[in-house]
Amino acid sequence: MILQKDGGQVGKTISHYKILEKLGEGGMGVVYKAEDSKLKRFVALKFLSPHLTLKEEAISRFIYEAQTASSLDHQNICTIHKIDKSENDQLHIAMAYYDGETLKQKINRGPLPLEEAVDITIQITNGLAKAHEKGIIHRDIKPANIIVQQDGTVKIIDFGLSKLAGVQNITQSGSTLGTVAYMSGEQVLGKEVDFRSDIWSLGVVMYEMLTGQRPFAAEYEQTVIYYIINEEPKPVTALRPDAPAALERIVNKALFKEKEKRYQEVNDLLTDLKKASNKVQISVETSAHKKVSDENKIARFSIKENQSSRLKNFFKNFYSASRQRKILLAAGIIFLVVLGFLIVKNQFFSRSIIPVSKQIAVISFENHTGDIRYDYLQVAIPNLLITSLEQSSELQVATWDRLKDLLKQTEMKDDFLINNEVGFELCRRAGISLIVTGSYTVADDLFVTDAKVLDVSTKELITGVRSKGNGLASIVDIQIDEISTEIAKGVGLSEQKIAKTQKRIVEVTTSSIEAYKHYIRGKDELVRKNWLEAIQFFKKSIEIDSTFAMESELTLFVFCILQFPNWFGGFGAGKNRFSKI
């Protein structure tokens, strides 16, 4: 759960509960994490909002919520321990504390993988079936009221709150709008609701999990209500082409305007959902296989075309070069042969052909510090993120060198940086679907990095993340790992897969941002064929951090120089420069 600012209760002891931190706040109550000193366990304490403590209807509704949820004993429904009053008559509910996140938080990072979306829906449906069996209508099913624990177990919370909130103050935005967006037509019109209203709300949640957006969304509540009553949402498959038609039919049936045409019982929806789950598995496997097949064909063609062009240019330059230039080019051949062997070895021996689910590029970050000494981070941070993200077998990450190669094939200026305008254009030309942009700033000793993942075609925000730490060292110590993990989650990777494949950035590069600065500058000089300058920067990197893990460009180039020092003899000023390295 995302922690909010302290509401004034943190640190206090209410009855035998010591309040530790604030978890969240809604229109009716405030929730805190607390420790039960008697039973030595964590609980969630929900207090009635202060402005409602004198309203009899609010008090009755609050008590009703506790009574309703406590009457249900089901693994997908939150557990209520007790309802009580404190010494100063503060009404509160003690509930089980769940270590996880809300479904809203998960969706904020982007559409969920098909299998995960179906699994979560099945669990919500199971919980609702239990409530409906007891004659209880939830009336406020929405992502914010669904908790997904770390082990994947789903818990439905906040029974019976939406009726109190109603549709008051029609132009107000915020939590009320969030509730209205999930209400059925009969509910927003104040008509009698039944179990089919919960089914409608579940359909909205399914739609949002699959597409990453609400079926009925607008800035003002009255517009949302109009859409709910009069408009049809975009088809799920139009926004999520890999979704099976069977899954789309379930969503459509749950979202019929006329409740008589919807699923009449939640168990009917559950039956169809379980049937569709097999088709989801087939769809995932088929889509992944086709995509990797197409991408392998494109990749092989691009590599051959690019290699052919480079070889032609290389030999053209070689035969027209001076003796000194030929010597340097010959040294470069050895370096490229050895480096090429490692690249081929990595591509054909280290990794098998596997489905790639996302194509993503990371471009230059903006320097918001106002200090040019931090300009190098505009390239260093994205390169570190690229290295971190490309560890995943399910992400196809465009390397910085690939973006530079694409840039050379355009009429655009080949600058040290790849700004937003250039980055989007390169991604469109290369067929890359997602792009990561970002910025960084400093405040005293605090270094703050912001990153956003955007859809290349629509420029819509997929997910955003902020990381901060003390000083520049925090970039490699914590921030790159935090940002890349949240990006991976945001584009649909599960926490289990991320944990299985992702190593800390310090393990695969360096623990020194200063060493990485020289490495980046050395790479740039290498691309520009400024061999001696590249050697100086690479050597400096190794001096700063002798355990620098990225030897492919760094040590191999120096190896060529050390093995064939005579090749650099007779360069005049160049020789003198090299002797000082």
C-alpha cells in the first residue's frame, strides 16, 4: 500500500493497538497499520472520519460495514476482528492487515498480463459469490477496494461504503469520481440495485485490468454518468489485440446497460471465466510464438543489412587511408573480431530463442539540476537502465548503440543526446512500442530521479516512478534497481519473473558512478573512432573501480593495444600521448 502523510494518530496507542503508520484514507474512514500488543500481530485499524462522527447515518453505516464483512468467512474477503470505541469515543474497526498492494496500484503501472487478470477476476468472483450467497451486495467494487497480496491472494475490502457516498456534488472529482466510474446505470440514477450491479462493477474492473483504462472515463462526473447510461465502451480487443474473443464476450455481457441482459448470477460469470482461462493460455502462447518468430526474422535481416553496410564502409576507408590510419584500423579489426566473438557467443550460446513480450527504448534523461557538471548523467542513467532492463528475457530493450545507428540512418542531427522528439521518431521508425523518458534533480544531498514509460504511438503514460537517495552514489546503489523494477512491473512483468532474472546493477556494471562516467565517455569516443581518447577514459574507469564488470568494450580494446604496442609506434604526438597513459 502507498503510505500517505501522517493523519495525527501515528505513535498513539488506542486500546491495545499501537498505531504505526497511515495506510490510506477514503470518503468515510482513515486506515492505519497498528500492532496488537495482546496477540502480537499487525492489524489494520479503520476510524470513522472526524466530520462524520456526529452523523447517525454515518455511524450506522460504519457499524453495518463491520457486521457485514464479519459475517462472511471466505479467503477472498477481508477478515474483521472487532469493532470498538476508544476511550475518547473514537469508533474503529480492527481488520486483518494484508502485506500487498491494491489492484488500483497494479493497474496504474499498465494493463495486467492476461493470465494474471483472469486469475484476479476469478478470485474476486469467488468472494462476491460468497457475499451474494449471504444476500449481501458490495456496491463498491473497484480496484481501490481490492488488495492483491504478495502471494497473489486477492482480498475484497470496504463492504457497503458506496451507498453513503452516493452521487453527491456532481462536479466534484477525486474519490467520488473513482466510485462513480464503477457504478452501474441503475446505481448512478439512484434506482434499486441488486447483485447485477456488482456484476457490472466487476465488468468495469476486468476491462481496466485488460486495457489499462476505464471503459467510461471523463474529467467530470456528469460526463462519466452520461457515458455509463448512453455510450458503449471501445472493444477490449481494439485496445488489447492479444485478448481472446471469449474474454471480451464476458466483459461485454457484464456491461450490458439493461441488467436483465447481464449475467444474472455471479456464478454464471465464474463458469464462463473458467472456460475462457484455457483460451487465455493458448492465446498467450500463440501470440508469444508468432511475435518472437517475426522479430527473429526482422532482427536477422537488420543485422545482415547493417553488417554489410558497415563492412563496405570499413574497407572503403581502409584502402583510402594513410599508413598511420591503416595501422589504427588494423588494431580496430582485432578489437572488433574479439568483441564480435563475445557478442555472437552471447547471442547464440548464452540465450535460447524465447518469446519477447515488449519492445522498449530508453532515451536521454533531462538535467533539472541547473549544474552542467551533471550533464553526463543524461546518458549515464539511461544506459544503466538499459543494462538493468535487458537482463529480462521478456523485454526486448533497444541498446544505446542501436539507437545511435538508427539516428545515423536519418537526416536528424547525430548529437551526444537522444531527446524526446528524436527518441519518439526513432522508435516509430524501428517499430518500438514503448519509450522511457525521465529527468533528475538535486536538493541539498538528496538526488531525485523520475522516469516515465510512454506508449510510442499515443504518447499515453503507461507507468511512472520516482526514486531518491543520498548523493550521486545512490544512483547505482538503489535508484537504478528501483526504477528498472517498477518499469518492468509497469509493462506487465510479474514480481516473480523480475526477481528471478534481475541482478543488482552494481553486480553487472560498477558500484562507482564516477567510473561509469568515464566508461560512457570512452564508449562515445570509441564510436567516433577516437581510439586514444577512448583508451584514456576506459583506463580511468578501471583505475577507479578495478572490479568494473563490463569488459566487452573496455578491457578488450585495451588488450589490443597492450598486445600490439608496436602498431602505435611512429605516430609522433599520438605516441607521446599513449606513453602517458
